[in-house]
Amino acid sequence: MIVDLAPRFLSWDEVDPTRHPFDPSSAAQVVGVLGPAQCVPRRPEVSVAGPVMSAWDDGEGELWADAMSHALAERYGQWAVGWRWARDEGDFDGGPVGSWCCPQDSITSPEETLARVVAALCEWRAWLESLAGWFDAYPLEPAVSADQQIPWEQAARNLILQVVDRTGHGSGWHRHCAQVLTWFLQRWNVPAEVAEALVDEAIGGRFHSWISPETVLVDDVAERLALSLRQDATTRPFEPGRGEPTPDHLERWLAIRDCVPWQDVSDAGGGDGPMAPSRDGAVEDIRAFDGAIESARAENLLAALQLARIDAARGASLTFELLQGWQQHVLCTPQPPPFRSSPAFAKGGRERYGIGPDTRARLNACLAESTYDSARPLSLSARAARAYLDVCFFHPFGDGNARAAFLTLIFVLAREGIALDNVSLLRRVRFQADDPQDPLILTRYINIHLSETRCASS
């Protein structure tokens, strides 16, 4: 699972300044014409410590900040979502940014708010550029020899101390520290999973929030990391033309799909028949998030949502052809968008979904399993989660697949009379095709919203 707008999930490829041009002198002009800049929310004039402000911060304020992150990522690249990574307990724990904290503290007048966004974006970018410079100062050979160990210890020690200083060793600083060390290894072509494992082993859970590590601990972590790289063949740089071909993540998903214990998933709060929420969470989220990005985007998605609910009310079967009708509204195309005719890519190219003559038919067979089957009974949350992920990993359309997956989930619930008063855990989250835990995480998220909606409406 990857929270789409959370900077702690960023890889070095996504943030490497050499891959993503940025002109700080034009940042204010660029930010000023983005969709969210035209609709900065008005902060309520109430006590910062009161429930009204807390609800606004978690609701309208956070959705606007999410929309700004999405717009910046669309303009500059995924690296830009780090603009909100504030120090201490801001929007995200333990970051290096001081120009932004959180909506309740940082959203004021439109002019001041946008100035803070620009300052935070430039501050985050400057931090990445400084990291790139430090990384380049210590090139990693295919295996760290004995005479290289000392400079590599110095490099790791320097990076740890830089992160401690930049974050103020506040809440969650150690997570960004581990990420920076992992980026360091990724910069020199250590595979991501290997880099993460080596860093985790070197740190050993010994860094903690609000505590600056003692010199002896920093030295030990740096030494462990350097030693772990010596003579490790897994750190050899990647060479084009060598290694395994890019895997087919659709096939990986289908293999995992058959092994997930769907039958063990029960409905929390959603198994007592139809449920009308106190408020329409899907509509509110679309208006606040998508509407801030672009008004037409929200209008198109709302039209598709209405059609999906009409189809659910008539008990329509879930098929690709049904999705086509919704997606025509989502993308505002003159004709229903066709099924893709070539391999598709997602997550910055890290996942590839293959294509064959029977791919569309296989998708329809999977979607058909979203209907309750008394011979193989599964809970509603399991069937909704599975259909959502099917759309994600079959990736049938050229654009807008995340929105298509969201509409699919809403449709499966609506077909059994269920609507939600909140969908915050179901959007702006990316699941990985080959992670066997992600399907169960999604079912838990659905159940959280089902339970909350049931409680609020009872």
C-alpha cells in the first residue's frame, strides 16, 4: 500500500533533482495558476483547540492541501508532494520543511497561504538538491572494499546528522532518516528492497522520536551499514540488457487474488441490510478534492457517480462495458473509451500490466464475481475490495483508472443498498499488485467506513 500523496513513500528515482527540472524563480507564478490556488478555503474563526477547527482541519483543510499536492505533482512530478512534510507533528510526521505545518496553522488569507506553499515547495526542493550533492560525493562501487569502508561510514554518519539537524529530531524524524539512507543506496543502484533491508538492519529500531541519537549510536549505525555493503553481490549496479525482463504485474495480481483468504473477511457494520448515510461522503470528497483540482474534473466524476448509482439501483451486472459508460463521463470523451491495446504502466513505471487477446474477457470474469454467490459466499467488503483491485491492475483505460476503480467500489456497495458518509481511506491510496497484504488492508478500510457510517446513521 502506498499513500499517493505521502512523501515517506517516495523513491530516489521520484525525487532525484537531476531527473526533474525545477525553476524556483517561476514557482510562485506556476502555483498561482493551479486549480487549488483559485479556491483557498476559509479557515473558521474559532479556537484552534476546539472541535470545530479539528473537524475543518481533517476535512476541508486537508482535502484542499491534498488537491494542491496532486496539482503540484501533475505539474512538477511526484517529488513535489514533499512540500507538506513539516517538522514534528504537521501534516506528515518528522519531515524537513519549516515553511508549512498543517491546514489549521498554515491556511490563512489566500495570498499568505499560497506564499507558504511556494516557500515550502522551494525548501523541500533545496533539501533534495543538497542530498543529491552529498550522495554524489561518496560513489558506491559494486562492493565496498576495506579501504572504502571508512569514507562510507563517514558518508552515513554525515547523512544521519544532517537529517537530525534538519528535522530537529522531533516526532517521526527517524523515518525520514531511514528514507534518506535508503535513497543514498538507491542512488548507487542498490535495489530498493535490498536498500531498505540493509538500512533497517543497521538502525535496528534504535532511533526514536524527540531524541537526538548519541554519537556512539550514530557511529555504530554508520559502521553497520558500511559493513553490510562489503562484498555484497546484491549491490552491483544494474546494467541495461541484463537481469530478468520486466514482470507482468497483472499476472502477479491474478496469482495473489486466488490466494487471498477472502472467505475470512467479514463485514463490520455493513451486514445489516441497506444503509443511508447522514451525508454523502463520495459526493463531498469529489467536490472538495477533485473540485479544487479542476471544476470540470469534479463535474465529470459526479456525473459518472450518478450513472453508477443508477446502474446499481437497477441491479446491473458489473462488466467492462458498464465501466465504459461511466468512464466516458469521467474523461468527457465523445465515445466510450476503448479497452487498452498495449501494456500499461503505473507507479512511475514500476508496475507493468500485460495485454493479451483474452485480457478483456478475463476482466469481465473477475468483475462478475462481485455479485453475491450463495455457493461461494463472500462478504460485501471482500467483494468490493476485490473488484476495486481488479480494475486497478487490469488497468483497462488509457487514463483515469483510479477513478474507475473508485466508482467500481461505490457501485458494488450501492448495488446492495450501501452508501458511505466518508471515503477518505479509499482515495489517494495506491495498492501494489504483488503485495499479498494490500487486499486485506483495503477490506479493513472499507469496514472502517462501513462501521462509522452505520454508527452515525443509527
